[in-house]
Amino acid sequence: MPVLQDGLNQPIWETGAILRYLAGRYGDAPFWPSDPAVRAPVDQWAEWAKINVTLAFTAPVFWRVVRTAPSRRDPVAIAAALEKLHAILAIAEAQLARHTFMAGGDFTLADIQFGHVLYRYFDIDIPRPSWPNIERYYHQLTQRQAFREHVMVSYDELRAYD
């Protein structure tokens, strides 16, 4: 469980709360707009990614592919999880067909919440449909130094082996 203690402030737990705290404390528009009406789509897409994409990927796919020894993997369960995940990713594909980033034309907090999952999604050995817009978007993210340094990190210690 992630926990953040910023200075002498009370520790904060839960990913979404931590991200919104950091965005509010250190970010500004367009990353985290001060106007609630302008900020709402950013928060909406960040929540969508956390509730839908992360939950449909991390345990059902990533854990079954990376954290489970090859001899113990359940290909039927993985295929079913991928089908569900891909139905969710189709929403992102459509959104990214209309916008450069998840909440519009600018990089925002929503891109942190959605984009971090894509590194492992594209890095593991699973079948994927063609996602031209998600792939373009992911490529954009990989060009950001902070993404390469803080997201594209090794997770070899999580791998299970026979």
C-alpha cells in the first residue's frame, strides 16, 4: 500500500488521494486545474483508470503472468482477464482517438494514473490487439524523462520462476 509523508504533514495513503494531494500541492494548470469544472475531466479520467484499468490489469493479468510460475499459470483465466481488460482499453482507445492525452490536449494527472499501467502492459508477454491510439500515446509517454526514470523500472524481483 503506498503511503506518502510530505514534510511534517500527516501521512496519506491510497494512490488516488496521494496523487491528488501532490497535484494540488505542487502542480498547476493544465496538469491540475484550480477551477473545479476544468479539473473534473482530469479527475474523472484518473478515477476511471484507477478503478477500471488498474483493477482489470494488476491482479487478473500481471499477477497471473509475472507473479505466477509458468507451470502454474492458468491460460484460460489469463485469456478471460485479457478479454475484460481489452474491453476497458477500447474506451481509452476511443478517447485517445479524439485527444492527445486522456483528459484532452494536455498532460494531466489522469495520464499518471492511466499511463503507469501501460509500461507493464506493453512489457509483458501477452497477446494484444492493435491499439494505434494507445500505442501513440504510450510512445509519447516513453519520451518523457520522468516516465522513463520512475515508471519504466525493473520489476524482476516480482517475477515467479519454476
